[in-house]
Amino acid sequence: MKLIQIYQCLCDETRLRLLHLLMQGPLCVCHFQGILNEPQVKISKHLGYLKTRGLVTASRSGNWMIYALPPQQKRSVELRVNLACLQDCVADNAVFKRDLARLKKLDLACAPAQIAKARGAVRKCC
Amino acid sequence: MKLIQIYQCLCDETRLRLLHLLMQGPLCVCHFQGILNEPQVKISKHLGYLKTRGLVTASRSGNWMIYALPPQQKRSVELRVNLACLQDCVADNAVFKRDLARLKKLDLACAPAQIAKARGAVRKCC
DNA sequence: GATCTATATTCCTTAAGAAGAATGTAGTAA
DNA sequence: TTACTACATTCTTCTTAAGGAATATAGATC
């Protein structure tokens, strides 16, 4: 069942944090590293786990891999409902709030690669 | 985090079916056996898993163990939201609908022990 | 006390998952 | 070509989990 796979993705804190951040828009691996402050392997493997189960998509942009949630119209009902649910549940959580705060700071210094490129932002954003 | 434990409970189909049935009210192990058509060990162990993580409560009534969701006011926000979410997600699923149908049939022949007792129902309900 | 019933626990096997170290790779820059 | 950057994969170790067979236990019945 598809639903089970969603729950499997949701039962690890690192993955919850990744998904939570992705709800704000696409990001590349180095952004996650900076925000979560976790080693690259760990981030990369969890993103792979999410990708295998269809919860995120990946696309390359130069050296960067851009991860994103599937486009709205492609999200299953189960995914949509559970993402909303997740957001409710972690709204007051310190870790998740800090992640969001860091994301906002990051956005000022360095937008996601897609956007950064469009803006002609500095190359070495990560 | 408490939320993770909830998701851990939700990522097995058997446990989803158990929780889904419990949303209709308390049940004992033999009821689950009949409805899910799964061996006793399996049911019992999954109920134990749920109990350890606080998603269900257990109380003895004679030979029977009655399992139930925690009373409404004792359910965490996370649990409440996720149970509602689960109910939405499986509403159209054949397996879960069949479980509900069987539960209703079961109720006619043999109410949960608590109720059965109160009604003076036949002893050997399981 | 002996037996039966409903349920739990233990033991075993197998598989999946998490984490880190080391290494590989695709694309960029010089 | 060489070197660098961002990321992925492989290998190993450890832990958790699932399922079934066999056995144990608590309470009811005789």
C-alpha cells in the first residue's frame, strides 16, 4: 500500500526535517547540510530513501542536485493530507522552528540553485 | 520525539487495521483474529507494540483482554490528528472497508466483552 | 486439583534500516 | 589534462522489526 510507504518515510526525524523544509520550496543537498548540521552521507541517504518512495523528486543543476516535493497536482491525497498533518504537529517544535529560521537566513545569503542562477547569484553558494 | 513513535506504529498494515477498528470502540484479541483473519501471535504482538508506544490501552476482563484507544481527553494532539488522517486515507480501501463490515456483523453476534457482559451475552463469544 | 480458554512471551530466523568511513562519479573550472 | 565541487554509492557494523513455532500464564470451569 502506498500509505505505508509514506508512513515509513515519516518515522525518522531527519526525514521529517527534510520534508518539513521542502514544504517551503526546493533545496539542494548542501542547504540541508547547513541547516540540519548533519554529515553529507546522512542527508544524501535519507533523500535517496525519500526519492525511492516517491516523496521527493531530484533534478540536477550543474554540480547541484535540487530536491523538491512532487508538484501539487501530482501529490496523492495521502501525501497531501500527511504533509499538512506533519506541519501541524511540528509547528511548535523547537528543532523544526530553528530549521525554518535557518532556512530564512539562508535564503537571504543564498537562494536555492534554480533561483540563484536566475538571479545571477554568486557561484559558490554552498 | 513522540511523533516518531506514532509514525512507527503506523507503518505496518496490520497495525493500521487494528487502529482503524479500534476507532469504532474497544475490542478483544479474539475479535481482531476473526476480523483480520490473522494468527493470534501476530495480532497479540502488534497490539503489544502499540501498547508499548502508548497508542492503545489494555485491560483484562476475565479471560479476555480488552484493547482500546486512550480516552479522547488523554490523546495527544499528534495522535488525534493522525488517527483522523488515517481514517480519511483508508476510507475507500477495500481491506479496511471489509474489516468494518466484519466488525458490524460481529457486533450483532457478539459485542465486545465489556458490553457483552453488561448484556449478559453468551459466554463463549470468541 | 485438573482442565480449558484467551492471550502473552520466548526463541529463532530473516530482513530492513541507520550510521559512519572510504571511495566513486558527474559536472565545472583552470 | 588536472583539479575541484557537490553529491552518490559501497562496505561494514549494529539495532530493530516481522513472522512462526513452541511454550508459558492468568483466570474460569469442572
